[in-house]
Amino acid sequence: MAPDPWLATYDDTYQLAQEIAEKLHERNRYLRNGENPVKINVALRSLMQNLSGKIGQLKESLLRSVSTRQITQLEGDRRQNLVDELLTKERQLQTSFQREGAEPDLVRSSLMAGGARSSSRNNPWVLEEPEETRGFTFQEIKQQQHQIIREQDAGLDALSSILARQKQMGQDIGNELDEQNEIIDDVSALVDTTDSKIRNQTRHIKLVDGKSGSCAMMVVIVLLLVAIVVVAVWPTH
């Protein structure tokens, strides 16, 4: 299956948020050491603007996908939750950026490196971490998320196959009904033709019957005339 462009953009946006969090930590270290973090602040402003733009693109693309039914409502809700999480992280990063020099009172993100390798480094951008991902590295958590997405995609593929089969069944039933309707139309036309022939034959029989009655009457009249003539002539002999 080809990678989903929306999910690819989401991963890039999340990586950008991670980069901003790391730069904020670096800037605060500069400030604690009495150094001037002007260059880092300039870079942070640019990164923050880029992050806001990417989140806006995700929101617009998601709205377009849901409104045009390119994805299911369930998948739309799941992606909306991801966007909401990004918006929360953006606000936290913005707050940390504006609090120059103050070390944010936050714990590491559930998508940042975990365990002993990150114990000496605080991630300044998420308020809490789920218990099920505690101690995981960033790559391990990312792999877990991709596995969840693959399972969801597999479920969507199975659902799509079921819907495709049901659609095919509906089309087959429709074709069968069309054939039955054609047969009914043919039978109806045959009945109409037969009925017309019966009516024509009935009229013909009535006509012949009428003619037969007229001929019989003529024979009777002729016989009567012959009898009259014979009676009239008989006395002369």
C-alpha cells in the first residue's frame, strides 16, 4: 500500500516539533551559562512559524478528506485527535519560547527518546507520558505507532473488501431483476398480441355467423316463392 501523504506530513510535523523542543532546551542552556542565544531565537521563530503552517495544512487536508469521504469517519476522528495533540504541543512550545531563560516544568514526550538514554535530558513539551510507552525510545514508539496504523489500515482494507463484495452482490441482484423485468415485458407483449388475435377471430366468427344466417333466410324465401308458384300453376292442369 502506498504511504498516506497526510500521515507522512504528520510525521514531518511531529519531527519538527521535536526539533523545536531540542532547540528550546539548547537555548535555555545558553541562557543559564550567560551566553547570548540570538541565533537560536531567530531559528526558533522560523521553526515555530513553519510548525504552525504545517499544522494548518494538516487541518485543511483532513477537513477536505472527511468532507469528500476519502477516509472513514472513524479514521477522520483518529486523525483529528492527532492534530489536537499537535496543537497542544505547539501551544506548550510557544509558551516555553516566550519564557526566555525559564526551564519548562514539563516531562518528555511519548514520542521522544526514553529510558536511561534520556534520563539526563528533559524534553520540554508534553505534560505527561502514557504508562504503556514509558521507557521506550523514540524509534520504538514510532515503530509501535506505525504498527497500530498498519493494523488499522488492514482493518480498513478488510472492511473495503466486504463493502466491495456487497456492492458486487447488489449489482448482480440488479442485473437479475433487469433480466426478469425483460422477461415480464416479453410475456406482457405476447399476452397483448394473443388477446388482439382472439378479438380479431371473435369478430370474424360473428361476421361468418351473420352471413350464414342471412343465407339460410334467403333459401327459405326462395323455397316459399317456389311453393307459391307451384300452387298458383297447379289448377290449370
